[in-house]
Amino acid sequence: MSKRIYLDHSSTTYILDEVYDEMIKYLKTFFGNPSSFHSFGREVRKTVEESRERVADVISAEPREIYFTGGGTEADNTAIKGIAYANQSKGNHIITSKIEHHAVLHTCEYLEKKGFRITYLPVDKYGTIDIDALRDTITDKTILISIMHVNNEVGTIQPIEEIGKIAREHNIYFHTDAIQSFGKLPIDVNKMNIDLLSASSHKIYGPKGSGALYIRKGVRIEPLIHGGHHEMNKRAGTENVPGIIGFGKASEIAKKDMENNAYKGIGELRDYLQKGITEKIADVFVNGHPEKRIPVILNVCFKYIEGESIILKLDGKGIAASSGSACTSGDLEPSHVLFAMGVDTALAQGTVRFSLGKKNTKEEMDEVLSVLPGLIENLREMSPFSAEFEFPREAGPRVKHKH
Amino acid sequence: MNYSEKVMEHFNNPRNMGEIPDADGVGLVGNPVCGDMMKIFIKVNKDTEVIEDIKFKTFGCGAAIASSSMVTELIKDKGMTIDDALKITNKNVIEELDGLPPVKKHCSVLAEEGLQSAIEDYKKKKQKNG
């Protein structure tokens, strides 16, 4: 097989050489526990705190407002459960959206069982939340608004500055899951009135199992994990030092990349791929907002065929992408995001997400564009559906998305 | 998730893919809303009731396409009668494919049902036509 092409960066990225070089020292040479008072501990503590500064810098936060976690999912859990349990005396209502990542949705569903009331805001056909609906659902019992910055499937950017303003006016905490946008889009937690923000290292060329939660100073949460006094009593457990160092380095590089406008070039590649696909292949539908969309994501529905089979065919050609199709998740339900956007359920089964990264090239896009039309045609020949034999309208059981 | 080599082989080189325009029986099972739908066409010898030709068209994942391919191969290679064909179960399909991941078992069930549905269609037409 010739060189493989990786177009699944929104699932995870490789680690940059500079990040690896920093981390490796903290796996071997500098092994001390940062909580220790001796020199072995102190030398590590110093670098952990530098990493905290680097992460804080990306979102214009103060270092002491950054709490390291074991990844983005833990950050989401800590933020939502932490605010919910700390504010039970004030109210029990939380507002989120129908298109959040499962790390947020399933946490909210858990809280529903514990007596909290959750509002799942609808989105329009582009996957943008309805700001008026947000205003209308706020009550005097609302304690938290949790809306993602960028959707992980379709890439639509939410109006978080507006949401932050509304939250602040009503004195409600605002959490944003920024796992897809941290280090890729400019974020200023002060300007945007963000009280809590989740970030992850392995989406920005850092190691897996490492993330952070920003908590505005003065905002109280109930910790998720109890134990020692680590992370200012908000996240017990000896620090994942190499993970934190790697995240810090990756954050520093991501900030420079943003300053150098690196994502403009990636966006141009994405648009080139999108143009090629829509021109070369019939019955293709691009999902997400046409403009307000992160430059790295291209989400496409190929009508009459199913997503996993497309992924398998692409994989056979050494091209890695992902599908939001039912078959992969095993629950027979296509993406809850596309469902909320009103995409026809049968059509949604044929979804592929291409997510680009820093090292992708135009040649790679050309390679995808040269093999993809043939693969799609091949699968369409196998499909009983076509323009002559259309998908049945609302045939069979309705999918049972909860929200 | 991993597919067996046999599943991948059938997915990449499906046997008996296509349509039989003057089929004696057609089965259509599944639902695109749920992610897979299978159409099975059979040509049956009226005297011997041997299935002489069988083809499929499938909308679905790798396992669904491989299961369709396998079930048609099982029939065609052996020159089965409709009675023998009705004895084929999803377990046979799974065994012949060297296994399917647990979440994909329903794809083999679809293949079994698709075949049965095509045979039922043949029987119905036969009864109607005397």
C-alpha cells in the first residue's frame, strides 16, 4: 500500500515531535512527584506550572484557573456535575443542546435521574442553537448553561459570546465544551463570559489521557474525584506529569499556529476537498454551517449508501475518515446531531466525516478525490436504492433519540 | 472493531451482486432508517424447485454486504431446493464468515430473513398462478 492518508484528526491526532521530545524527559529523567518537597519533586512542579501557564494562555485565562484532568470527558463531567451539586440550593435547572457530545449529554441524563431538570435546546438545519429558545427557557431555577463551542461531527461554531452574555445577564454559570476548538479558534474566556471550559490535549497534537478544565476564579464546584490536595482540591490524584507537559507544549504550539494563521491553509484544503467531492459525485449533501464552521471538518452525506461501508472502502485504499453511522456505534441510531438538524434519517446513514490536520497536503486531497468517486459508484451499484427506487418516507420504526 | 478476513473478502468481492430482472421471487427486508436493507432475487426451477440463480442488492455496512454475499453463495454453490434453502439460518452465515462482531449479528439475521422473504414471495406467486 502506498502512503496512508489520515483524515480523522477530530477523533485524535498524532503527537508532534517537539511535544514528544518534552514529554520523554518526564517519563524517565524527571520522574519526581510534583507534590514532593525535595528537588526531584520541585523540578517537576516547576514544569507542571509552566504547562498550566501555556494552557491558560490559549484562552486568556489565569494559570490558577486551569485544572488538569484525565481528558476532555472528565473535564465535561467535572464541570457539569460539579456546578450542579454545588448549586442545588439555588436551583435544579440546566440548559444544554441536542447536539452536544455524549460526554455532556450522558452527564446531563445522569443528572436528570438525580432530580435535575434539563432543557435540550433545538438547533436549525445548520446545527446552530436557537438563541431565542435559550432566552425563553431560562427560569429562576436555572443554574447552568452548557453549550459546546464547535460541534465535533459537523463543525458548526456556536455563538458562544452571545450565550455568555445572556448567561452573565441572568447570573447563570456558562460552561462550554471547547474540545474541538481549543487551540484552533480564538477564545477569550473574559470577553466571552465563559465560567467553565473543557479542553483536551490529543485533539491538538498532544498526548491522550490529558485535558483541562478552566474554572473562573470564585466559581465553586463539587469535585468529582476525592483524595489528596492536588489541583487545588478540585481533582485529586498524583498528576499525569508527562501528559500535562505534553499538553502544555502542544498548547504553546497551537497558540503560535493560530497567531500565524495556520488554520487558513487547512480551511482552504478542506474547501478544495468539499468542492471536488460535490462536483465529482452526484447526490452529495454537505452538513454544517456554510461559513460558521471550523476549517478542519467536512461532513458529507452520500445518498443511497451507508457510511461504514464507505469508511471500509476508503480504509482499503489507506484513507482514514470516520462515519457517524448507526452500524459503527452498534445502537442502530444514526447521529443525534444530524437528527437534531432535521437531516433525513436514511440519508444520515450515509455520512462520512473528513477531519483535516496540519500535515495534510493538496496531493492527499487529490488522491482522495481520485479514488472516492469510484468507491461511491461501486457501493451505489450494490445498493437497492437509487433515484428510481427512492428511500421510503418514514418507513418502519421511528428512531428513538431521547431529545 | 475487527472483521474477519472472510468478511472483508466478501465485502470487497461480493458474489452474486445485482438483480434478476425476471425473478420468480423477490425479498425485501430491513429499513434504511435503521442502516440496512437487503433485496434478494431468486430464479427457481418450477419442476425441481431448485434455486437456479440468486442475486442481491444491499444498502448497509460491511457485515450486511458480506452476509448477503455469503447467503447467496451458500445457495448457489449447492444447487439447493427451496426447502433446503429455508433451513439456512443466520448461524450458518456467521460460521461461514468466520464470525461477526456481536453488534453485527443482526446483519446475518437480515440475510436469513431476506432469503426466506424471497422464497415466500415465490410461493405466493406460484399459488396465485396455480
